[in-house]
Amino acid sequence: MSEKPVSFEETLARLESIAEQIERGQIGLEESIARYEEGMSLVRQCRDMLTRAEHRIQQIHQRADGSLEVTDFTPPAEKA
């Protein structure tokens, strides 16, 4: 039986929960480090989900003659 994939919103909510716990000092040092590592993994997951979503987006442009043209989304170059 396969598990349901975790949504972007669920992943982001978990990440926010971890950040809040660390910021409030609700957990000890070792647990904070473990949660930080989990948080970094969640950040990568969120970025991957957003990248996949961007690639699925299409842009619609209006040509000079009034007709519409659909093109693939081209993400802006990432800033270094």
C-alpha cells in the first residue's frame, strides 16, 4: 500500500513548525540540529516541487494580429 504524496502546503507547514520550535527554544540543542537537518531536506523538496510546477506552466502571448500563442514557461535565470 503506497503512501499519499505530501503536498507542497503540507511540506511548507511542517517547515514552518520546525522553524517556530527552534526559534522559541522549545527543544534542546541536539533536537534542534536534527530538526534543522529535516528542515533543510524540506526546503529542497519545496524547491523541487516549485521547479516542477514552473515547468508545467505555459505562457499565453497575444500576437500583433490578435491571435494567441501558447509557449512553454521559461524561468528567469537563477541569481547566484
